[in-house]
Amino acid sequence: MFFYLTKVVTRIVSLWKIFEQHSRRRRLAHIPTTNMCSSVECFESRLMLSGTTLIGTAGDDVFEISFTDDMLNVTLNGNSSQISLDGISEINLDGGTGNDTLQFTGKSLDEVYTFWSGQMLYEIDGLTFESLNVEEIEVDGGTGTDLAKFYDSEGDDDTTISATSITMTGSGYSNTANNISKTYSYGSWGVDTATFSDSLADEYYVAKYNESFMSSDSYRHYAVNFDVTVATSSAGGNDRSWFYDSPGDDELTMTSTQTVLTGPGFSHTANGFYRVDVNGINGGTDSATLQDTVDDDRGTASLDFAILSGTGFYNRVNSFDSVILNATNGGTDRLELNGTDADETFTTTGLEAILTGSGITVTGNSFDTVLAKTGFGVGNDVAIFNDTAQNDLFKGYADYAYMSSTTYINYAYGFDSVTATSSNGGTDKAVLADSTDDDTLAMAPTSVTLSGTGFSNTADGFSRVDAYSTQGGTDTATFTDSAGDDKSRAASNYAYMYTSSYLNFARQFEEVEYMAENGGLDSLYLFDSSGDDTFTASPTAASMGGAGFSVTGSGFDRYIAYGNNGGDDTANLTDSAGNDTFSAHPTKAILTTTSVTIYAFDFDTVNAYSNTGGTDRAYLYDSAGDDTFTATTTTGSMTGTGFSNNAHNFDRVDGIASNGGSNDIANLYDSSGDDTIYLKPDYSAMLASSFSSYAYSFDRVNSYTPNGGTDRARFYDSAGSDVMTTRQTEASMTGTGFANYAYGNEIFLAYSDAGGTDTVHLYDTTGDDVYEGQQTTASMLSTGVSSYAYDYENVYAYASTVGGNDTATLYSMNSSDEYTAASDSAEVDNSGLGLLSRVEGFENIALYADEDGTLDMVDTAGNDAFIFRPDYLAVSNATSQTQIWGASNVRAYSNTGGSDSLTIYDSVGIDSIDFRNDRVDVFYGLLFFDTLRIDGANLTDVYLIGGNGGINTYQLLQSRDYDIHNQGGWLFSLI
């Protein structure tokens, strides 16, 4: 609108000029003339007061006007004359009809020329020269500092402007000014065009919406209110151009050789200028397009300006609302976008880069490299990178970021927030790097953000993202899973999460957190460092930590941890509220719950805790070496070379030695209540009301009961020949491949029913012990401890070794028994049954024999006393005695040592005794139902005691070394 108002004003001025022109013509028409010529050769000059009028012919005239000092040189159609200017202030020339030409040469002074259609006005030092009705006017200004003004006609006019010549042409006229240093051309009517041409000098061209001019050190030519202006720089020199917009909406197009600015009612073009500056400062919504060359070009832009330059050109745009820089013609082109104090957004998609802010848009197309920098201003700036269909790479750092492929690379420096998106195809990868401060990384399957003080870099939709924490600070990384089956791996210096569709990788972060909360079957793998690390896991969360790093995870279905990189590593596993199972091997431990499975591989120490609820079991396995399993009421542990696996507060703990080693040991401890330990060749079990512990296939099992209660130990034999031993505070069973021990139990029970020839040794205590031996059962009872043996082939009971007044009772097995008795020992041997029962060292021994069995009574090295009675037999010494009931076939021996005695009691029947030198035979009953005999050289005294009735006789058959003491009731017989 302003442009049109300007043209209206200009037209009003032009109308005033036309009005003056017509006034002059009217004056000329009223001037009386004389001697008017009728031919072109005739010319008349008419002096009127202080003016002169020159009138042409009716034909085509050629006027030539010049000055010589104070004379006016006039030539008309080849006829010359001079007119003195003395006293002349005004000269008028009227070409009349025809197609007339005026060639005017001014003085070498400062002159002013004004041109209209068919009219010229010349002004200098009080002299005016005006021509009318001349179709072609050409002026030579000479050497002065002249000024020329050109006014257009009502039609479409063209103006051609060079350094030394200006020509305005239109319908029926042509006005030319040569060698004039300053000119103004006005385009007020019609569609007018001005064309500027340069010279060899350095020139500049300025184009405003309503005015243009070209100038150098020697001239300046203006074109005012022209619809079209074209300036060309082709003659030489370093020429520059400046463009200014209108108050309306303007469009600018710039190439290396041409700049075109168009707007309401105007169009400005600059051709061939090495530098062009365009300013959009007058309002409107202005847009600009800058085009590159086939060579290597460089663009620089901000919201305030844009520059595109290359070999031989420099184009700049200032203050445009929309700028497009195109690099589509080839070469290796580079674009730099600079920030301002406004809030700006930088958006790139492959070869397209857009900077927006404060309603302004700057676009770069097809640049090989784009750099966006916000270090030149403040504000909250955002950078957005979009991928292409190629394989794109995005890298984000604390101070800059870029995206690239084989065809482009785009940079963003100093932005507050950077987002890169991969959605257009290709195998894209993103890399994010930390700052020197404390940074935070958030990694989700479709979006990853690394942020810190003054920056935030986000990668959306990338199939792989790598994040690095190498610059310092304490950095934290958080991973979030997808709805699918995600796998996660983390160590002291890296962590990642992936599925078949994405991979998020974090390196060197001090703190890492995983969250599996979106579904799927998710797994977390944790790896140790070379130092001492701790793995902690429960059904809801897990963590691995050590010097300088910490990794945590929650919501996973499986947690898998490795401690194989060195250091003394510990794993702590906690159960769920349900029924859980813990299995531990030397290099692997597994905690299985109803919903989660936890693995720990190659840890030096593994602790599993059953504190949450449910009925939980633990299985602890040995190594190929010698290992130790220890189980208490609260803890079961398996230890060996390089490992220690522990189960705490489990309802049942099983120790399993199945992998080798020659000396695997199990130690089982009781509770404070009444416990039972089962000791078998292949396994042992400690059972209590609140827990149970089992030991399988150990070379040795030790059970301990130091915690109170009445505890039982049950020993079971193998199919081979085993040995059972009980003592006051301990018991053991050993056999091929096993050795089971029980310490401190109140009750020991040993069972021999699996096969083999088994032996039991029962030892007394320091108190008074009672032993009882039968065919299938043997027991040793004392205060606080009881031992039982069942179905043993060989039973040995030992007393008086540690004190107390001990008693033993032996019972017959069947009629095939063979009995042996001494004052401190007794034995029942049944070879048919393969059974042997023997007692030694007891103060009191009672032997109940079968009457069909045989009995050998033997002395000891001391002084023994034998007693023969019809109902029982006895042998004793100073500290112990053995009594035998039911024996009928008895042979006694007194040949071991000491001074032995024999006391014989009669029966109620007929009894007899034969005394020989080396033996004594005793016969009870008329038919000798019972026969007793004693042999041996150690017999010194024989005592005969009667009184039970019947007839009792004895006879002396040989001389003797012992004495006979008849204390009554016995008769000497000669036969």
C-alpha cells in the first residue's frame, strides 16, 4: 500500500510538471514569430525580452545544441548558427511535428537536466533551456558535476542505466543523458522497467521497494518507483548489491549470479554481483530462497540473517520471516545455523534442516553438512533430528549432537534439548555421551534420554542406542522394558537391554537401574568386576555392586548373576512368600520361586535367605574336591575350594556330595527341641519340628546336639560289612564309602538290616551302665544316654573303661549257642545264625544260656572264683562277676594265671564229683543231666558245699595240685 501511495504522490508531481510544460507551450504559441521557414533548411531564432525560442520544421528535425563560452551553438538539420547568451535567461525549443532529434551538449559546469516524454529542461547559473515536442533527446553532460531527472510517460517505459549513460524510452520518445554523475529516473505511470549496467569500477547497487540506484566513486543513478529494476554486474570490478523489502509481503530468490526481490508492484533483480545483501526490515511476511552452485558452497544463517557464499559470490539475507537455502546443484556444501536470544527449534531430516523461532523459519536443503549453534545467544533451544530411509547415525554429547549417513551430516551445538527420531527405515544407531557433571540416562525400548546440567539428548525409535559415561561425575542409567521378552545384561563398566527389535547399551555408568514393568518374560544378567562385589536378589528386585558401580533391577522373571571376573564376590538371595527352592553348586546357585528364578554363577560366597514365608527347601551340592557341609537350625552351608554356599532359615536343607572328592564331610546340628538324626550310608537327616537338614553321599557325616532337647541318633547299615560304635557322648557307623558320627545325643539307635556282616561296639559311660544283649537287640543304658543296636551279627559291649558300676545281661539265641564266660566278660556265639554277642569289663554280667548250648568258663590272669550250682554258674574276681543260668554242658578253664578257686554246690538230687590232677568233673542228677568240668593248672582250692538234700559223693582219681575243702554234705567215695 505504501508503495502505491508513493507512486500516487510521484504522479501528482509529474502532473504538475506536465502542467508547467503545457503552460510553456501556450506561452510559446502566443509569441509572434517572423520569417518562419517552410523547409528544414530554414531556421529562425526569435529574441523575446530575455528569452529565445527555437522552432523546428514540420518534418523530422535534428537539433544540435552546444555552448562556446557565452555563445549558444545551434545546428538544425546541418545548418549552424550562434546565439549570444548575453542577457538571455531562457531558451525554448519546439520541435514541432515530425520525428525530431535533439543532441544537447552541456557546459563543463554543474548542470541540472530534467526529462519528460518529448521534453527536456536544462538549468545552469540563471539560464534555462527547455525543449518541447522532441521525440529523441540525447544529452552529453560534459565534465561537470551534473544532475539529471527522468520522468516517465503515462505508458510503459524502459530505462537503461549505465555508469555514463541513462536512457528512458517509451511510446513516441527516447531521452538519453550521457556523462552525468547523478541521475534520478521516476516511474510513475504504466509498468516501468529500469535496467542498470556496471562499469569496470567497483560499484554497488541498492534496491528498495520504491527506489533503486547504482553508484561508484564517480556516479550515482537512481530509479524511483519503477515496477521492475534489473542491475547487472558484468563489466568488471568488485560490485555489491543491497536490497530492501517493502512494507508488504515480499519474495526473494538468490543464486550465485542473480538476485530477485519481488513484492506488491515491484521486482528488483541483480545479476552477476559478487555480493548481495537483502534486508527485510520494512514489514510484511517476507520469504527468501538462496540457491547454491555446482561448486563447494557455504551457508551461514540465524533467525536474523542468512548467508550463502561460494566461489565468486556472497549472498546475504537479513530479517526475513522465511529463508530457504538450497544446495541442490552439486559440490560439497556446508550450512551453519547460529542461535539468537530467542527460543529456537532446529529440525533436520536428512538433507533438510530447519531453524525456527519468533515466527521466523530458516530452511537448508541438500547441504552435505549442517551445523546449528546456539552459543551466540540465550533462550530455550530445541534440536530435532529425523532419520532418512538410509542407515543413519545419531550422536549426542553434552555440548553438541549430530546425525549423519553416507550423504549428509547435521550438527547441533549448545542446544538445551536435542531429540533424534528413527522412523523412516534403515538400520539406525544412536550414541549418547555424558558431561563432566552428574548426568541421568533413561533408556526405554523406543526412547532414550541422556540429560544433565544444561543439556538433554533424546533418541526415539532407534533399533540401537549406545550411551557412554566417560567424562566424569556420578552418572545414573535407568532401563525400562518393552511388552515383549526383554533381556538385560550389566557389568561394572557396561549395561544393556534388548529384544529382537531394539538394543539399548550404556557404558561406564556408576549407577544403573533396570525396571521390567511392561510384561513379557524378562531376564536380567549381572556380571561382577575384578574387585570384591555383592549380588543381592529377591523375587522383586536384584542388584550388583562394587567399587565405583551399582546395578539394580526390579520386576524381572529371571535374574542371572556372574562372579567370575575376580575378587571375593558374594551373592545374597531372598525368598518369596510362597514355596521356594534353592539349589547351589560350587559354580552355580539357583533360587526358584513361583514367579521368579534367580541364578548366581561362580560366586565365592552365596547366601540364600528364607525369611518371607512359605515352605522353602535348599539343595547344596559339593565340588569334585573335598568339601564340607554344615547345617544348623538356621543355616546350611556347603564350602570347598573357592566357594561357600549358604542357606539361611530354610525349612529343609539338603547337602549332596555327588561330584567327587575323597573326604567330603557333613556336619549336622540340632535344635533346642527334641531332634532325630538319621544316619544312613547314602544319606543322613537331622529332623526337628521347625527344620530338617539332609546330607547325601558324604564320606563322613557328623551330627552334633549341643542345643538341648532329647535327641536321637538313628544309624543304618549298608549292604556291606559295617562297624557301629557308641560311646558316652558319641556314636559312629563306618563302612565302605561312608562314616557317620553322632555327638551328644541322648539316644543312639543302630540298625543292621541292609546286609553284610555288621559289628557294633557299645561302650559304657562314667556312670552306672546297663547292657542287655538278645538275638536281635542290644542296648546300653545309662544316665542321660541310651544306645540300641538291632539285628547286628557281632555285638560287643565294653564297660569299666571310664567308670561306674556296670551291668550286662546276655540272652541265648537258640540251642546252637556256644557260650564263653569269664569274671569280666561273656560271649554268645551262634555260628549257625552267624551271630556273636560279647561283653567285657562289666562289674556284673548275667548270661542266660540255652540248656542245649555249650559253655566255656575261663579265668583271667588274676585270681578268679568259679561257682558251680545246679541252677546257675558264676565266675568272679575282686571287681567283677559273671553269672550264667541255664547252661548244662559246661567246661571251665583255669589256666590263664592267678590262683583260682572252685566252689561246688549240690542239688536236691544225686550229685557226684571226680577229682583228677588237671580237672574236676561235676555230675548233677542220677543220669547226669548236667555235666560240668573245669581244667587248668591255676586251680588251687575246691570248696564243696552241700545242704540241698540228695546223695552227694566225690572221688579222688588222681593226685592233685589243689586242695579240696569239704564243708559238709559231700561223701568221699572209693568207687
